[in-house]
Amino acid sequence: MTETGIRLIVGLGNPGPEYEATRHNVGFWLADALATEHGGAFRLEPRFHGLLARLNLGGRDLRLLKPATYMNRSGQAVAAVARYFGVAPEQVLVAHDELDLPVGVLRLKQGGGHAGHNGLRDIINALGSRDFWRLRIGIDHPGDKHLVTSYVLGRSSKGDEGAIRGHFPEVDAVLQDLLDGQFQRAMNRLHGLR
């Protein structure tokens, strides 16, 4: 089962303090929360174009990646890490902001398109595959497509941030299932949250 489980979790976001609290950075928020929970420390790895942390959970290595390439070049970092460590696309989980879900709602899925998300688009191109897993983190939609860019690059309210971060312990609770390739069990738990 090790071969089908997740070996790399990528949190998407933009580097720099000016983006830290923005909705587009919820993937970074999750990666930081998992690293903190499991005693992992991110280190800048120039050859991987990002910050990398290594966790050992139940005797299995899991790497956490925060690309330092800005959102629309995320694939450069993901592909570099995947190639170096021999991680197949289906062993990669990308955590990202999702406009089409209410704030804080989590959905786990494998494959699919990019739905206009520049980070996902670049990862698909760099990996040459859509078969990676996605953890879609709901940030809601501003209601008008012309407002999307300023919305995702804007700061979320304290209430919205709390709703998003409040479900991160549930992601942590299914981490072993993800490493074991027990995706349906992880989905059942995450998709039952409100």
C-alpha cells in the first residue's frame, strides 16, 4: 500500500509577507500547520525552488513543499521535488484555495482540470499529468468573475480564516489514511465536515 499512498504534500501560495494572510495562500497555511503539528521545519532548498520539510509518520517519509516560485510557476518546484525523490503524480497531494466551495469546506479528489487556477495549471503542465490528488480548501466566490483576482489576493476576514484553519486538525487526522492510500476513508471523514 505504500506505493499508492501520498509521499508529497504541496501547499500552494505566494512567497513573501505581503501575501501571507491572503486567501490564495491557504495551501501554505495548511503546510505550516502540518509541519508545526509534527515537528517539521521548512528549509529553503534552491534546487527545488521552494521550502521543504520532512516528516516521519508511522515509519514513512512525507515531504511538505511550499513553492517559492509564485503561484503561476508552482509546477517548477513540484516537478523538481517529484523527480528527485521519485514521487509519482498519484503520490502527490496539492492543497489549494477553491472559489467554488464555501469558506472552510474541504474536498479531496484525484485528477481533473485546473478550473482556471494558475497553480494547478502549471503543475499539470510540469508533471505532464492530471493524476495528482487535490485538497480543495473553500474560500467562497466574490460573486463576480472580474473581482476574483483582487479577492484571492485579498486578506480573509478573521472569521473566515478561523473557519478555514479550524478544519486543519481534521486533515491531520486523516494524514495516516492518505499515506496508506486509504483515500475513500479520508474522503468520508473530510466530506462529512460542515
